Amino acid sequence: MRPIEINTKSAKETKKVGFNLVAALGKKPTLNKALIITLEGNLGSGKTTFIQGLAKGFGVRENVLSPTFVILKEFPLSSGNFQNFYHVDAYRLKNPEELLELGFKEKIKEKL
Ligand SMILES: Nc1ncnc2c1ncn2[C@@H]1O[C@H](COP(=O)(O)OP(=O)(O)OP(=O)(O)O)[C@@H](O)[C@H]1O
Ligand SMILES: [Mg+2]
């Protein structure tokens, strides 16, 4: 699949791309599987801004901020295909095993 390039000129536009991505995923159940979206980018490149739009699209009511001192934050969802929205700040992980210690495997196997 060819990559898609989307350029944004403001934080508002970046949020909108995240929000629209959720709609683009459609309403089909995702085969009872977790959906993992990974972001890569330099400090201040707009990752959190994008996630804020994404979270809004999934129906998270709280504002999703970069979790200071928190690696994994859970936001329960009351509607849609998924039960929870998890924000993982992988940058803060010391090693991949740390994610397993936080119960990541169990969380992605949660009943939808
Ligand atoms: N086109 C744009 N898209 C996203 N953010 C933008 C844009 N232009 C300016 N900003 C601003 O850039 C700042 C940094 O964005 P953000 O916090 O989302 O980055 P980040 O990748 O999460 O950074 P960090 O790695 O430090 O957590 C924010 O204040 C945001 O409003
Ligand atoms: Mg951030």
C-alpha cells in the first residue's frame, strides 16, 4: 500500500486528521481485536495534538494530554466498537518488557 502524505498547517488541522481517521476506519467491528496506532516523531512534532483528535473521534470526553510520569493511561469509552482507549507513552519505557508489566497483553485481549 502506498503511504498517504497529509500536511497540516495548524494544531487544529492536525487534530482534525486524527478525528477523521476514526471515521475512515468505519463502523465495522474490528474482528474482536484491539486496534493499535503507533506514532513516531520528534519532540514537539504534533503527536499529542494528533492523539487529541483521535481520542475525540473515539468518544473520549477527557482531554488527552502527554501523561507526565504516566506510561499508560486508560480512557473508558461508552460507545462504539471499543471498550477503552489507551494512551501509551512508549518514549518513557525503559525496555519493552515494562509494557508487559503494565498488563499490555491482557489489555489488548480484552473482550470488546
Ligand atoms: N501543524 C501543527 N500540527 C500540530 N501541532 C502544531 C502544529 N503547528 C503548531 N503546533 C503546536 O506544536 C506544539 C507541539 O505539539 P505536540 O505537543 O502535539 O507535540 P508532541 O509530538 O506530542 O511533543 P512531545 O514529543 O514533546 O510530547 C503544540 O503546542 C501544538 O499546538
Ligand atoms: Mg506529546
